[in-house]
Amino acid sequence: MSTGDNRRDALLIAGLGVIIVGVWLWLGSASTIQLMVSAVSYALIALGLNVQWGYAGQFNFGVMGFLMLGGYAVVLTSFPVNEAFWSSDGPNLLGRAIVAALLGLALVLAAHRVDRIGIRGRAKVFVVVVAYALAYLGYRSQIDPATVLIESEAGFVGGFGLHPILGWLVGGILAGIVAYLVGKACLGLRTDYLAIATIGIAEIIRALLKNMDWLTRGTLTVSPLPWPVPTALETGIDDATLSLITARAGFLSLLVVLIAVIFVLLQRAYAAPWGRMMRAIRDNHIAAEAMGKDVKARQLEIFVLGAFLMGIGGAMLSTYVQLFDPGGYQPINHTFIVWVMVIVGGAGSNVGALFGGVLIIVAWNMSEPVSRLLFQQLDTLVQAIGWAGIPDVDARALQMRVFLLGVVITIALRYAPRGLIPERIRRHEDE
């Protein structure tokens, strides 16, 4: 890495700092801290996608699904215990449904191995189809009465009332488990097919969480989710504004410490032999496999690691807003915008992913008030010269978010196709 590259990166980061200071002068401390909490959370999610795309070249367009799993993990782990559920017959019926699901899974796995006892060809296909049908019917026979009882008597399952940070960890683990299952089935696909498959899986996750009212309350939402730090009402500060700033600053400080630890670990891994192996697989997996590397296992490993970070980021976002709303997740907000962060920041660069995450979130959130101000000034000007005013200023200002993202990614691809802070591999001659 040359001195010029270091100077350029420092200038870009300093410029972003100036923008943040400008936002602070305009919006004030409370709103700026709130914006930075969102920016830091999305920066962690961008790091997860950078691990998958930048390290291994994996097209994961199912980011939204992993964010939703992280958000629900906070509900399951840290939301207060629902006494109405535990005092009803719901746990007993739900336990039966889980046993039925496990038995069905065992039956399906056994059906896939009937060739060991001489059942092959069409006969094996028939046995597998029958096993799937029996497993499904057995599970539905137990889960249907359980869900009806839970929704009628308790509303939904509720949570376990544990610390929210544990919920963040569970969110990462849950996303990692799903990523493992998805990766085992989809990582053998070609790049474009992997993108299509992950989009479909994200939509399946959204449909399940949105319609499983007994588990997630669906469109009724779950709120308020507890914070890992004192909220504005719990700080004990009499001044409302100061207590709000203190609470948000405490939350932001926790996120900064966490993402700093993750960033350092990723940087060390990226510079280690493991990182060189991942780059070799990304650049030429055939040559890497010829050198004796277990390409499929390493690709699955990186896919799970990226999803783990996304799950933690999704849990952070839900915790901060104290709300889990399955209907509020949209691909443009929770998948496309994360891809823009990595592309603009620089795929393969952890610093670039963090920089892109903060920059895009600041631009995304500030585009609406800035556009509204500009439209209002323009409306005043055109009316002063006798022209018709600009209709629906608020709606047009909101739409400028998407327009701005399009402009940013177009300019970035034209003038910085590798990103503003691209991946720079240190060669031996640089040492």
C-alpha cells in the first residue's frame, strides 16, 4: 500500500467526518446519535456481506432474510416472559409438535438411505415422497391445534426475558444455522443462480415470520424490546433532552466497541494465511482445489460467517427501535442498500465496507430533509415568477432517496469501479 493510497483514504474518512459534523450542526446531538446508531449497525451488516462477496465472491441477495432472523432472535431471547403462554397447555402441545417434526426429519433421512437395503430407482423415489408426505401430515396434525390454542389464549409464545446482548449472539447463531442449511443446498450453484436462490429464501423467511402469529405476532408487531443499556426513562436524569442524548450515546458506544472488536478480528484473519486462502479460492477456485484446498467447505464457512455478522446487525437494529415488525422489512431497505454500501465502499476491503456503510446511511437519511428544503426553496422561486408551484413536496422529497442511491452507485461504478477505499493486497515487496 503506497503513501498516496493512505493519504487518499485519510482524506475520504476526514471528509465523511466533516459531513457528520455538518449533520450534527443541523439536526442536533440526539438525532445525529440516532443516525449514527443506524449507520454503525448497517456498517456491521455491510461487513458481513463484504466477507461473503469481497472475500469469496458469493452473490447473496438474501440479506433481508438474515436481518429478520436476527431481529426475531431478540424477541425470542430478551422479550419478557409471556406468563399466559406458560400457564396454558401451549408448551405441551408445542412440545408434541417439535417431537413430531424431529420424527418426521428422522423418517425423511431414513428414506434417503433406503438404497443401502436394496431399494433403488423409482422405488426409492416413491419411498422418499411417501416419507415427506407422512412427515408433513404428522407435523401439521400437532402444530395446528397448538397454534390455535396459543393465539386464542396467550396471543403468542413470547420470549425468555434474557439480556439483549445474548439476543444479539443468538441472532448471529440463528442466521448462521440457516446460512449453513442454505449453503449446503445452494453454494454449488453458479453465481447468478445463487443470487436468485437467496432472494427466494429471504422471501420465504419473511413470509414465515410474517404469518406465524403464534411465534412472532406477525403484522401486530412485538414492542417494546428491552435495551442493553438504560433507556431515556431509566437514566435518572431529570432533563428530558439530556437523558435522551445520554441513553442514545450509551447505546452507540456499545455498538462502536463491538464493531471495533469484530473489525480487528476480521483484519487479522484477512491478513493471515486463512485470508490468502480465501482470496485464492475467490480468484480461481479450480486452481485452489488443485492445490489441495477444500473449496466447498471454505465457501460454506465464509457464507456462514457473513450471515452470522448480518444476524447480529439485524438484532441491533430491532433492539434500538424496540420493535420487531416482519411487515416492515423491504428488499430495497434491507438488501439493495447493503449492496450499495459494499460496492461504493470497496468489495474486499473491511475499511471500505465500514466507510460505505456509514456514508450511504447518512446520505439515505439526509436526502429527504435536504431535498425537501431544496424543493421548498425552488417552489418559492417558481411561484415568485408566476409559474405553477411544485405539488406533493414531501412525497417527492422521500422519493429522492432512491434517486440519490442510483446517482451514487452510477458515479462510483464510473469513476471508482473498485470502490472508494478498495481492497489493497500487501505484496512481499511492499514489506
